[in-house]
Amino acid sequence: MRLWHEDLITYLPRQQLLGQHRECCALRGNGWGKKHSTVNYVFNYSPYLLYNYHMKIITEMKNRGYQIDRLWEHPAYRGKSCSPYDETEIKEQHQTASSPIYCEHNQKYLQECIENLKEKGIELDFS
């Protein structure tokens, strides 16, 4: 489990991009609040920030021609097996998204992600 640094989203290979979508879906759904060392920080924020991050993933997937279930584009949606957020609750919890969305996605984290990808044999082309 990992949320890739958002600066890497447009460079992620197909497998990592699709995996990131699945990860976001899981975290937005029944995985919300379930501890995992690499993503615990997301639970310190409103679920709306995860929605904003997920929308960056969805936008990139659409740019590449993938079909996405449009339900995921709604901030309160949490998947078929999870009740949606209450509209009032999600609006009250709304935190303005900045760039990066998560302050944990700093330069150090960017380098960690690049190294993690290299360990998987993935060299990103930033040109």
C-alpha cells in the first residue's frame, strides 16, 4: 500500500496507475481507518483530501483512455459495499486541497517513491 507522490502520477506505468486507482478505492471504502504504515497519514485528514488525490488518478486514467466508474467522481461515494458519506458531513469536513494535497508528499517522499520504483525495475522518464 502506497500513495505515490502526486508529481509522479502522469509518469506512472500502467500497472502502478491502475494499482493506485484500486488503492484509492479501497481506502475510500471499507479500508478507511485501517492502519498500514505507508498510508496512515491519510487518516489524519478529511476523507475529502483522499477524494481529491483520487481525482488526480482518475484524470490521468481518463487521459490514457481508461473507462472509470463515474460513481468514484462523487466525493461521498465509498464503493458498492460501503455506505456513502453523509453529504453534510463531507462538506463540514471539507479541507481545501493544496499542492501537494498531503504535506507528507514532500521532496524526501518524492525521492523515496522514485527509489521504490527503481527497486521494481521502473525508471521514469521525466523529459
